[in-house]
Amino acid sequence: MVVRICTGHVGTTAGDGATDRQSVRSVLKLMSVRAFLISTLFAVAIAGCAKEPEDYRPDIDPEERQLGAEQHPLLLAEFGGSYDAPEALYLKGLGEKVAVPANLAGQCTFTLVNSDVVNAFAVPGCYIYVTRGLMGIVNSEAELASVLAHEIGHIVADHGERQQKRSLWRQLGVLAVGLVTGSEALTRLAGNAAGYFTLRYSRNQEYESDDLGIRYLTQAGYDPNAASDMLAALARNEQYMTRTRGQDDAKSIPEWARTHPLTENRIERSREAAAATGAGNLPENERAFLREVDGLLYGDDPAQGFVMGRRFAHPVMRIGFVAPQGFTLTNSPQAILIDGPDGLRGEFGGGRMPPGGLDDYAAAVVDQMLRGAPAQAGQPQTSRSNGIPLLILPVVVGTQQGDVQITVAAYDAGSGSAYHFVMASQPAEATAAALRELFLSFHLLTPQQVAALRPRRIRVLSAGRGDTAQSLAGGMASDHPLEHFLMLNGRSADQPLRPGELVKIVAFAGARP
Ligand SMILES: [Zn+2]
């Protein structure tokens, strides 16, 4: 999971079995490594300047609308698909409510994305996305409305348009999906060239959207203080992720958590803007919201596989691997994103085994990634990983920033299924040992291991007399139950629970809390 609101997206997973869709997926999931190369060719200048309030006239022109409609299914395919449950209808209804004061009633498409990554983003054409990961850490209807209002702010202030020249968007075609949304996956894999690919909104653009969002939130009838509460919830989640990952492996704290915290300053600024509206007595609708999210899938979707620290396991494909110390895994819909030390980056994915076997599969992975870019393939090596046939193919690609070493490890998992790692690094001896450890960790899961991989859901409980945070946290399916409980509910350990108060816990699906 990754935390980010409007500053980048992310995603989660490997494919889901040997289906024809996978040929499409293979192309999509290789985009990020292509970005590593293509990023050397483009530089995007970002300019931001504040507007006076009366200058905001939402105009979604037909071309933007069409582009948004074209990108929508591709975006969903990349980020995990839509989460089609009652929560999605609730989100749409709430979005419409907030769109009214922005003069965008009936003009936006609100989608709940099936990803545990904590994120929300807006795409020109007024396509607005919220992940179920984000919905899980929200504690009131007003907080969720503040996220939607903030995203609508980006649309109204035309940040996407200012950030991204449309010609460039078109030029890059499918690849632009990641650009427009500031895809975390693409940005991360862009490596040294990340600066060129940085499509995060500027701080001033975030402030501008915060201000617009608070205006729409208030006009839609919600307590404007929910905006700063929401930013605080995001910060809490980010701190929790950093801390719990830190206990597992200090080096695995992702870069975004170290360099892009949700600053106290932004939270404070939002609090002051809310106070200035003089509308602090509007409702937050906590209970209505909590009843809506009862049962929401939490964490990894079994169909996309489970990331547990440095370990990945897929109960449907029945495969897994363990990354070496110092590596970070992120479950994205198209691939498992892998970050290692010294700028080592790559992905894990799968596809159908071609008739020509592993040689052809590895060659296809390289071809799809490079698209004819000049490259020199080395000698393929064959071996086995936990009994599974393995082929390792090294390729050197020349870029403007020097040689990049690409290493493909392809596996024949039987029954026509193939899997692969594709890792990019600057050529260095030190990374070879880490890659070898990673490649040799690939294995098939035992039936017992498959059975242990169960989905988790949000459960909403009513606190009874004598219940404490500690007692309720006891029912959490989490490695850090109390900390996790406090983060999810925005509480401190010494804050007493009122009888009848609703709180969220995370429990295994089917388990009685
Ligand atoms: Zn934003």
C-alpha cells in the first residue's frame, strides 16, 4: 500500500491466471519499464499560478471529455478495476452532491477503484477515482466528501490541463495514462529521470484545490473541518505504514514516505480555511458513513495476490516469492512493483507460455519492453528455482543517461503458465547477488499455504460498556492490532470509548469479530 492523495498514483497485482487478457496485460505492465527509457526523451514543464475565485469557470470541453472516456477503461485496468459494491454507489451519490456547488452536476464520473493503495486522483474530463484503501481510513461522510471536493477542485482549476500538454498526452497514447495521473508506478520506475516524469501537482496547486474543496464541502452542507481531519487521517496512515514497515525492515520505508509527508503546514492551513468559513456547526455524518463501509474489502484482493512485507503470494495462481532484505514490494493491478537498494527497480508478472517455451517468453518480455530500442542481449542461462525451470536473460540498453542493465528471469510454472521478473539497474556487481536471491525465491504454494491466504474486511462494531481500544483491537486481523486500530479510527490509546460508539476493525472475511 502507498499513501498519496493527488500527488501520484499507484497500483497493485499480478495477472489472474492464464487468460487471453494477459497478452493485453503484459503490454500494459511493461509500460512502466518502457517509461524508464522513454522518460529520457521528454521533459514536462509544470507551471502553476493562483486564480482569483471569480476566474473559476468549470469548462469540460468535448475533447477533454472524449480523452477522459478513452482513458477510463485503461486506467481501471491498470489500477485494479472498479470495486462494484454498494460502497461504489454511495461514492457516486456523494460525488454528485459535491459536484453541484462546483457547477459540475451530472458531468463527472466517480469510480471506486479496487486497490488497497490509499489514493484519490482526478483526470481531465472530470473522471474522479477513489481507492477502497482510502475509503477504509475515512471516518465520516464529510471526510470522504472533502476528498471528492478537493479532486473536483483540481478539475475546476484545470490543473491537469496546465500540467500536461494535450499534444504530449496524445503522442504518448496508452503510456500517457500514467503521466496524467502521475502514476506512482511509472514515476518510481522512471529512476533517475523521475524529475522529468514528475506530474505531481505543485504545492500551490494542492493549496488551491484544498481551498476550492473546502468551499464546495461547505456549500454541499458538510462541516468544512472534515478537510483537515481527512489530511490528518492520511498523515496518520502514512506514519503507521512507515512505522510498521520500519519494524519489519528499516530500509524498506518507501521513498515517498520519507520525501513527501503530508505536512503539518497543509493540515494547519486547511484548518484555518475551514475556520474562516464560519460554518463549523455543519454535520460530519460519521455513523451514516461507518454503516456504509461495514464489509468493505480491506488490504489485498485475493484475485490480485497478497503482499506481506517482502513476501508475495498468490492463492489463485498458487505461486510466491520472497524479496531480499532492503527490498519493498507494492501490489499493483498489472504487476508487483519491486524496489531494491541502489536504484534497483522492476516488476513481477505473468502470462501464457508460448509454444517456443521460456526462450520465446523471455524474448517477448524484452521485445514488448524495448519496442525496438537499441539493446544488446547477453547469453541466456537456464537453471531451476525450487524445482521450477528458470531462464535468466541479461540485456544492456543504451540510454542518454548511460547503460541500463535489464535482467529478465522467466519461469515455467506448468499448465501453460509462465511468470517473470524484469529488473532494471545500473550495471553493478553488488546488485547481482540480490537479484540471484530474488530469482531463486520463486516457488509454488502448498495447499496449506493457499488456505491460509484469506481476504480481510472492515467490520463496524458498536462499543459496549467496558470496551476499550485494547479490547476491541484484540479482534483485529493485523500484525500491529492496537496501533492499526487507533490509526483506522483516528483515536489515541487513552481516549475512552463511549458505549454505542461505532468503530472500525479489520477482520478475516467470514470471521465473527
Ligand atoms: Zn490534490
